[in-house]
Amino acid sequence: MTITRNWLAHAEGSVLVEFGGTKVLCAASVQDSVPRWRKGSGLGWITAEYSMLPRSTNTRSDRESIKGKIGGRTHEISRLIGRSLRACVNYKAMGENSIILDCDVLQADGGTRTASITGAYVALADAIAWMRKRRMCPGDPLVGSVAAVSVGVVGTTPMLDLCYTEDVAAETDMNVVMTGGGEFVEVQGTAEGAPFDRELLGRLLDLATEGCAQLTELQRKALA
Amino acid sequence: MTITRNWLAHAEGSVLVEFGGTKVLCAASVQDSVPRWRKGSGLGWITAEYSMLPRSTNTRSDRESIKGKIGGRTHEISRLIGRSLRACVNYKAMGENSIILDCDVLQADGGTRTASITGAYVALADAIAWMRKRRMCPGDPLVGSVAAVSVGVVGTTPMLDLCYTEDVAAETDMNVVMTGGGEFVEVQGTAEGAPFDRELLGRLLDLATEGCAQLTELQRKALA
Amino acid sequence: MTITRNWLAHAEGSVLVEFGGTKVLCAASVQDSVPRWRKGSGLGWITAEYSMLPRSTNTRSDRESIKGKIGGRTHEISRLIGRSLRACVNYKAMGENSIILDCDVLQADGGTRTASITGAYVALADAIAWMRKRRMCPGDPLVGSVAAVSVGVVGTTPMLDLCYTEDVAAETDMNVVMTGGGEFVEVQGTAEGAPFDRELLGRLLDLATEGCAQLTELQRKALA
Amino acid sequence: MTITRNWLAHAEGSVLVEFGGTKVLCAASVQDSVPRWRKGSGLGWITAEYSMLPRSTNTRSDRESIKGKIGGRTHEISRLIGRSLRACVNYKAMGENSIILDCDVLQADGGTRTASITGAYVALADAIAWMRKRRMCPGDPLVGSVAAVSVGVVGTTPMLDLCYTEDVAAETDMNVVMTGGGEFVEVQGTAEGAPFDRELLGRLLDLATEGCAQLTELQRKALA
Amino acid sequence: MTITRNWLAHAEGSVLVEFGGTKVLCAASVQDSVPRWRKGSGLGWITAEYSMLPRSTNTRSDRESIKGKIGGRTHEISRLIGRSLRACVNYKAMGENSIILDCDVLQADGGTRTASITGAYVALADAIAWMRKRRMCPGDPLVGSVAAVSVGVVGTTPMLDLCYTEDVAAETDMNVVMTGGGEFVEVQGTAEGAPFDRELLGRLLDLATEGCAQLTELQRKALA
Amino acid sequence: MTITRNWLAHAEGSVLVEFGGTKVLCAASVQDSVPRWRKGSGLGWITAEYSMLPRSTNTRSDRESIKGKIGGRTHEISRLIGRSLRACVNYKAMGENSIILDCDVLQADGGTRTASITGAYVALADAIAWMRKRRMCPGDPLVGSVAAVSVGVVGTTPMLDLCYTEDVAAETDMNVVMTGGGEFVEVQGTAEGAPFDRELLGRLLDLATEGCAQLTELQRKALA
């Protein structure tokens, strides 16, 4: 995985994450306001939107803007990214400001949602640094880091970060989001084929823990 | 939890699940066709749609039909229910038929998604029995059962099946879908507050395993 | 027809109306505000929304939320229910508060719109009682009652409250909404087949008057 | 009321109806097919769409195409026009052809729905004549005529065809659609203010019967 | 081309433009406010909406309101009309008021967009006169006039104002909007078939200049 | 301007165009079918879709997929790109195949529509080469090349390819699409401020001709 910071000129934080054939552009946009339901609370807000370019995939898919509706998968992943990043932020220290994370998949080859989370964290850290330089925040909103991996079982072998071909063949698919401190933020395991038992779950979590630790190190270096 | 079968006259399978203050109406509709992308495959299909009545909650919420778009939460839960029930079905034995599971929340008091899955399984079993009586299927499509619970941590105590007030206060929230044989179909854990460690994850899974076993027994009795 | 009050725990008024195979859940929601165009008028507002669950009918129909648009029939019936209930309310005595009546058809076997009106009136009365207990209204907003029946001609025989099979076979179909005092609020007659003459119209109105009187009595008992 | 036939060059039947300040353009379009659900039945189909130009009214209203949704009133009136015109057509004699009636209100000054029905009938008759000249129909689809008036009570006086100012002040508003033979196709009476009794209903129907007879004569002359 | 002023009773300015078989109804609506993004600027705003009635064309087309989305051609033409008319207005002299120009094509036989611009100018002039009579504007907002023609090449012959049949056969199609003073506001040339060279472009602009001058004269007479 | 070919792995043709601060990703997708209205004609089809990522601009804009509707500007530019590229294609030689050109603006600093056309041509050429290698086309569909520039007047000076700051200040803005042979495909000039005369139009076209010739050379080199 390579992380290129400041790929965009306008965004307060931006990262191009490349990971196998997958390329995701993560942009963090700072806004000096919060959604209506949060006004007057003194608290900030983080939200995320995920989308795939029509030809990011092997076969072109129709644009959701033209279909006029957002698909369920897009919604599900946008929500996952938002929840994951909110786990490393202190809303109070942020003040009544918002950060929107746009994760646009330019090319997809498996693992787009976990690459999005891992990259968006770096863009978020840059955006928060930008805010702090302008003294927009009453404190330091960044209370930790998050990184994400997908793990799966191909045949009977647990594997880290499946590419697209492996992903399709996988029996079980698990997305794990962890803090830099090694704790879990999200665990989403799905049996695509046969259900899995506690022992296999344990081995997948071991793999994920290891993978997230490596990504945390990569994020640390990128931000250094 | 109480499960009332055949609550509706028209549906091939239908169940009213009541669980604390939560009431979900699950209807299974058989169709002798499959979606276009599956035609000619010889395989069946299972899908689900979840929705909440506007006044199922404490404060009335606007209808998604009037807003003209489906919210992310609705999409996410509909997809979870569909994936969960597909885990107990053999598509080949089903033939080119579909079953749609409609889970409509009449009243919400926490745990609506897990109550939906647990109830929808019973409606599905009834719909499959209906199909078999009419000799619509080349084999027996039902290869197991699924049930679901939510577990969470309130303060520092892991708890099974939080009601709405506990749910709001929970630090961690986990939805677990298991087969009747005690294996995992879905594990979805989210740290709403502080991230959780492996040990706590283990305790939550223990609780969930126990809870699902009880629900499996309840389903068995209801179907007897 | 049976009327079960307080079927829902959260709503300020709620009724399950059962009538033949038809089951409609009517919920009245109180809001301490009025639509924008009515602000500052000192007057209240009543509105209604009607919807059918996808499997309330013999064949499953697609959800309007998924289609992204409200059908003409839904719109027409929602407007009819709203107009009917506004006939028994004094807006001035209500103050700048709103009541929304949600009529959700759980199961349909003919007469869903008239069952909705008849049940919604009881839910409305309960919601108004709730408001008055909290001293939200400057006066008593309830100035009468309304009930509704459908009448039709099957073959050449005028009949009250057709079930679905009769409804389909009916030559003429008329929905009549009347006050408890025996006056008309809405008369909607439609010749599905042959047009009808003044004499037949008269006989249908006689039948409707009788039917509404019985329902008014039933509402009175339910609210006693 | 004046009826100008053939106002449009392209449509198979077209009429500009002027009635007080109200101007409605009615176009009948013939299509040599029927909706999917009617294919293979040997029967024809009639449908209608009603719409108001944004500046047909005193204050400009937003276009429904820009709002992205059809309002309830538009739906209700489109359905009323369609039902009314279907009452004078024999589907079997029509063969598997459709006629769509577009009623676009260019200027509104009360009575737009009844003017639409009265004008659309003439456009329909012209379109059917056009079809018969081309031998598209197995028989004569036109089995009668329909005309419509609105009647209301201003103060305590029943009045025919209220203009906009009177309409707003009306206590009761009734739209009546009748055949040329003097029978009822639709009776839609609504108490905007006080409910009405049987005697008043009778007087309104007398007025309507008289008004429709005059319009039928006008239609006959226009088509001569 | 004939221009009939005050075709509508309610609009502040209105024109029926007829041009060959083309009939466009242009209505100018004055509003004493501006869009949100322009509030507090002291400047006015002009915008336009173009639409075709479903049966304005030879074959009926579906309503955009029913499709739920505006097509690209409609958007493109609405924007062109708006830009063109903004060229003859001084926003400062207008004050914080808006004028909306609705151009509804009742019948189409080529040149609907240029007829819309030419007619909308007259409606705009009338609306501005209406405003000035009411002393709504700090100055005279009308700083010039605009008119528009389409020119094209049929075979190898440049021609002014193609009717529909010629339009379809045209190799090149150009819409030109000019001020009364003979300067260009918009030049939109498109090679439908073979691309065109500078010399041909020149000849088309000559034709357009001549055509616009004639229309300017016509507008002047209509407004006299 | 730099043109990077094969920026994407999956698309049949793809180009990243960079031009000042502007970055547009152009992907050409081949489909072995044509839209329904063109079936059986033996002819191919070319279409284009333009879109901006939410944070391509200085201030984040909302996604059109989330708003549920395509804006007018997006529609206008998509149509312009499609028309421009259709000018260099022979539909007959293409056979019944389609190519869709997706132009996604990753970063915007003026001239995104002309950069899209210039880049999309190169992606199109690659996609056609891909088709020819697979013998999908009866002949050579590529009959020429197209390139596009924007020219404008800042103050009184005509300038080529304005960046964003200049664009905003421009009095006149013209987009010119030309073939490699130096002929015009599209000329779209708009007076944002003062209208322009024939002499200025001439000078802008001179500039554009020169600019397009340079881009044609650049395209030739990129494809060499």
C-alpha cells in the first residue's frame, strides 16, 4: 500500500491510496458549521461519502447520479467509513466544525472500503492539522488513529487483503477496523458460503490485528 | 419473545414477532420467477426489505416514500436481513423461484433488526413448506435455521438484547446472527464509545451464542 | 368491525381497526407546530397519510419508498382521509398544533379507505384528549365525529361494505363520509360499469346513512 | 364556454376550452398499443394527465418536473378525468389501441377539472373519428358522451360553475360528471366548511343536471 | 412571426409567439425577492424555464414531471434562455427582485428555443414596465433588447429559421442571440454532419445578423 | 497540458489529462450493443458523461447522486462532449457497438470541459484500436480527431485557456471544438458581461484555431 498525501490542491487534507490495483482518492473538507440537529451543542461532526467511478470496475456500472438513487452498498460503506473515523475524534475539542471525508474509488481491485478508511484517516489528520494551525479548535480533536483490513477464507486458508479474484472465491469475508492501540472499532464478518465457527473467527482476528498494525505503521510514516 | 404465525391471511408465510415493546410484522412472499440477472441459472433467490412505520418510534419520522429516497440505515438493515436468511437456503433445491421477506416494524423498542431476522426465518420456513406442498421446488431448500441477537456493553457490563434506553447508553453494540447449529453467519460489532478489546469481544460472543440458542429453541417450538 | 384502542405504546392516539379481512393501524401524532404557510395564524392543522404494506394484498406490490414515488391512488386516499377528519375539528380551539394521522393497511380485504377514516377518528379523539390533559389547546377542538362506509351495486343490488371480491364485481362504488349528526362530509360515487341514475343514488345514500349511524355508535362505545 | 377544435396541428384530437378566465388545452393522442398489463386482452385503454402551467395561476407555482414529484391534487384530477372518459368508451370496439388525454391548464380561474373533462370528451371524439377513418377499430368505441360541472354553495345559495373567487368562499364544492343521457358517472361532493344535508345535496344535483345538459348540447354543436 | 402580448391575465408580462407551426407561450413572473445566494447584494435576478407540452410534437413524449427528472435538452435550453435575457438587464437598477420567464412550447415545428428567447424578451419588457409603474426598481433595468434566430445549412445552402423537416436534414445548426444594437450575446454552432469552415461560419453569421435585425424591429413594433 | 494514457487498468481506453491545476480522468468503455432506439440500424453510438468530484473545487459541492438529480451544467457539458466526439466517428464502420466516455474531474482550475474533450478523444482512439484488434468493427470508425480550447476576453485582451481566476473575470467566454483538419465542430460563445462584435469574435476564433492545432499535435504525439 502506498499513501500519497496532498494529491489535491484545494482540499484541507487529501490522499491517494494505492493498494494492489485499487486506487482511492480520499479528500477531507473542513466546514465551520455542523448539521442542524447538532447546532448549539459545542460539538463537532465527522461524516463520510463513498462512491465508485463508473469505470473503476471491470464492467462499467451506471452512475448513481443518473439513476437518481444511492444503492444500498454505497450507503452501507459510507456509514462504515463515517463510524470508523468518528472513533478517533474528540468532538468537544473540535468545536462546532465538521469534516466531510469523500472517498472516491478511481480503480477497484478488492478492499476498497478498508483502503478508504485507512487513507481517509491520513486525510483527516491533515485536515485537523490545518484547522489547528488556524486555531479553529478549542483542543486537539485527534485522540488516536484507525486503520482497516479485510480478511477472508479462500478454500480453508485465512488470508489478509484479498484482491478481487480472491474476494469472489472467498467463503467468509471480514472487515476489521482497529485503533493504533490495537483495539477494535468495527468487526464485520459475513459468511458468504458456509458459516464459520469461533476458532476460525479467532484466526481471522489474529490476521487482522497483524495487518492493522502494519497499516498503522505506514500511516505513521506517511504523516511523519 | 413471542412468535405468532399466520398473522396475515394472504402471505405464504407471516409472523408477528413481539419482544419487549418491539413488534415486527414479517411476511414471506413467494414468486415463481427470479431477478433478471439470475434467469436461466436454475437457482432461486431470497431478498428482504425492512421498514419502520412512521409512528413506530417515540417521535414520528417522515415516510421514506414521501421523502422519495431510502435512508442509509434502512438499506443497511435490509441487506443484513437478506444475507442472513440466504445462509440457510440451498438455491439449487429451490428452483428458479424467489422469496421476498418484508419486515415492517410496527413498534420499536430496541433490537428491531435482530427480531426481524429471527421472525423472518419462521415466515421463510412456512413459505418454503407452502412451496413444497405445491411441488414448486426440486429439493428441500431449507438447510438450517438462523436466529439473531444484539449484545452490548452498558457501563462495563455485557448485556443481551438491550431495550431502547439501554441501547442509547451502550458503549459497544454487536449484532450476531447464528445458525441453529451454533455457527456464525454475521458478526457486526461497533464501538459507539470506547473501542473494545479481544477479551470483551469474546464475552459478548459467549452471551450471543447463548441467546441465539434460546431463540433457535423458540423457533423450533413455534414451527412444531 | 372491531376497534382496539391504544394498540401502539408511543403514539398519542392509536387504533387497530379490523373489518372482515381488513386490518388498518391508525396512529395519531401530535406536534406542537404547524406547517410554514399556517404559522402565526393561531390555527391548528390536521393531515393524513395512507399507505399499504407490500404484502397486505393478495399479490405483493412494490414499496412506494423503493419506487421513489407515491402513486396516484395513495395520494387520493390520503387527501380524502385528511379532508374528512378536518370536518370535525375547530382549528381555533386547537391552537397552533398539528395532528398527523397515519393509516397503514396491514391487511386489505376491501373498504380500506373507509375503515381508515372510521378508525382515524377514534385515534384523533384520543390524541385530542391527550392534548387537552396537557392544556395545549385554548378550547375543545373536537366539534363532532365522522365515520365512513362504502356502498356499491353488485348486479342490481345495492350493498353496504363490499369485501374485495364483491368490490371487483361492483358496477358502482360510492364512499360516503358522514358526521355523527347524520350530515354529509364527502360523497364520492363512481360508475365503474354502467352510469347510475338519481333513484339508485338515493338508495345508495340511504344505505350509507344507515351504515354510518351504526359506525358512529361503535365509535361512541369504543371511546366510552 | 367556448370550444375550439383542432387547436393543435399534430394531435389526433385537440380542443382549446375557454370558460370565464379558464383556458385548458386538451390533446388526444392515439397509440397503437396498450399498457403491458392489458396486452393480449383485445381491449383498448384510455388514460389522462392533467397539469397546470406554472403561471396559469395568480401566483406562480413551481413546476412539478423540477420538484421531481407529482402533487396529490394533480394525481387526483388526472385520475378523475381518466375515469370519466372511460365511461363513454367500449374497450372491445376499440381494439388494442390507447388514447392519452393531456389536459394542460394555460390559465386558471376556477373549474379547471370540469372544463378539462368537458373539453377532453370532444378531443376524444375527434381522435376516435381519426382512428375509424384509418380502420384501426373493430367497432365504434364511442358509446356516449360525458360532460362535467362544478356546483357549490356560496353563503346559502347553490350556484353553478363558480369562478375562482366564489370557489374560495364556497362552503360546499361538488364536481358532477354526467353522460349525455343524463346519468351520473361521478359525484364528488366535499364539505369545505359546514357538512351538508340530503336536501341540499338534492338541490346541487338538480343544478348540476341542468348544467351538464347545456354542456352536452354545446359539445354536440361543436362536433357537428 | 407574430407576437401577441398579454395572452395571459395573471402574469406581469405574457406573450404568445407564433412562428410557422411553432407556438410558444412566454410568461414573465415578478417576485419581490432573490435566490438565497444573492440576498443582501442589492442586485436582481433573471431566470428561465423551458418546457414542451407532451403533444406539442408529432409523436407524444412523456412528461418530465412523471419521469421525475428533467432531460438534458430541457436543461440546456432553459439555461440558454436565461443567459440571453440576462444580457439586456442591469441588475443594480432592478433592485432585489426576480423575474422568472416560463417558455412553454404548445406546438413545435422547429426553432422553439429561438422563438422562446425572442418572445420572452417582450414578456420581460412588459414585466419590467409593470415593476416600474409600481416603483419597485431603483432605476431602469432594461438596457437593451435581445432576439434570436437559428440558421443552418441544408445541402450546401445556408438558410434562416429552418422548420422541423429542414432542421432534421441540416448539416450544421447554429443558434445566434443578438442585441438590438447588432452585437452577439450567444453563438452556438454545431456540426451535426460535416464540420464547417470559417467561411461558412461567416455566411451563417451574416444571415443571422439580418434575421435578428428583422426580429428586433418586430419586437419594437409589438411593444410600441 | 500533459496526457497520460492507460491510467486505468480496466477501461478499454483511459487518459489522465492535466492542464494547469485541472485534472480530468477520461475513461472509454466499449459495449457490444447500442441503445434500444438504434437497434437493427447497423450503426454504432457514442455517448459521454461528465461529472465533478465533490472536492475537485475550492469549496466542496454536494454530490448529484445524493441530491438525486443531475444539474443543468452537468447535463449541458455531457451533451457537448458527446456531440464533439461523435464528429470524428463513422457509425457504419463501428457496427452495432457503443462507446461511453466518462469524464470525471478530479481537480478543477478552469477549462474542465475543453480538457475533457481533448482527453476523451485520446481515450476514444485507444478504445477503437482495442475494438479493431478484436475485429469488432466492419471498418475503421475513426475518421478524424477533435480537440477543444476555451478562449475569453479579460479586460479587453483575448486570451487562450483561462485558469479559474481569469475565467471568473472574463467578459466573454467561448468554447471551440475543432477537427484535426482545422474545421469547426462546435462554437459556443457567451457574453458574460458586455456583448461582443464580429471583429472580436474573429480574433477569438483565430486564437482558438491556433490553440486547437497545438492540442492536435499533442494528441498525435501521445498516440504515437
